[in-house]
Amino acid sequence: MDAVTAGFVDGMGAAAATSGVLGQLQGRIFALLYITPGQLSLDEIADELQTSKSNISTNIRGLVEWHLVRRISVERSRKDHYEAATDFWVVMREIMERRFRWNLRQVLASVSETSRALEAAGRSGAQAERRAFVAGRLEGMRAFFEVVDANIGAFAQGQSITPLAMQKVIQFAARQIARRR
């Protein structure tokens, strides 16, 4: 592998390792395929990255699932060949929907469950001030993550994301938190 390719492969591997979506080897595989004209077989990828074919095979499956890499049939070859995706809109939409939006919805579900439990605990007694504080914090978090969720949905549908709306939610949450103190 030449120095330019090696630098790109290593850089993308490092970026992938910190992404929370892909592993380092997956980033390196994608980078190699992206910067290589045509397609490569598992053997060629393993040879270029100096990694076992089985490790490449395992990691490439995840890249195929994320639509970052696609399997290509090569005439007169029994081997699987792969090439990198180049439509980053499709790739980012998939990542936003499957990874980040799913996590946001977990946060929203947790906020809802906690809010219901807080309501069920009642409003009277010595803990009323504490419950009011927690309710305000939960409302601020709910408002923020609902707007982020809506903006990711808009992004996935090709609409623009509105930073102004997100700033308003942050300001709203800050006022809620300040009121509870």
C-alpha cells in the first residue's frame, strides 16, 4: 500500500474507532475500498490491510449492513468482491435513523417512564420540592430530545435541520432548570 493510501486508511480507521458506529478495522476497510478504483476481494483486502481474511469477512458484514460497502459479483470469479458506497446522503440517513434516532428514543422512553413514576408518587409531602425539581429537569430533557428527534427525521426525509429551533429548546430547558433551583 502506498503512503497516501496508508495515511487515508489509518486516518479513517481512527475516525471510525471514535464514532460509536464503526470499529477501527471497519473504518480502515471502508477507506481502502473507497480510495481504490474498482472492487476488491476479501483476500485482497486482507492482504492490503495485513489482517486475516476471517477478520475482514466478519467486519465487512457490518459495513454491508450500514450500506457503506456493497457486495459485487465479478464474472468468472467465485470470490466475493466489495466496493465502497459513494452516496453519503444514503449512508448518513441510515446511520442517523438506525443509530442516533434509536438512542434518542431510548432517552425519551426513559424520561416518560420516570415522569409517570414521579406522577404516581404524588405531589404532597416533604419530597414535593424534590419532585418538582426532577419534573422540571425531565421536561427540559424531553423537550430537547424531541426536537433533535424531529430534526433527524427531517434530515432523513431530505428537509433542512433548523438550528434556531434547537437553540430555542436549549433556552427553554435552561429556563426550566433555573426555575427549579
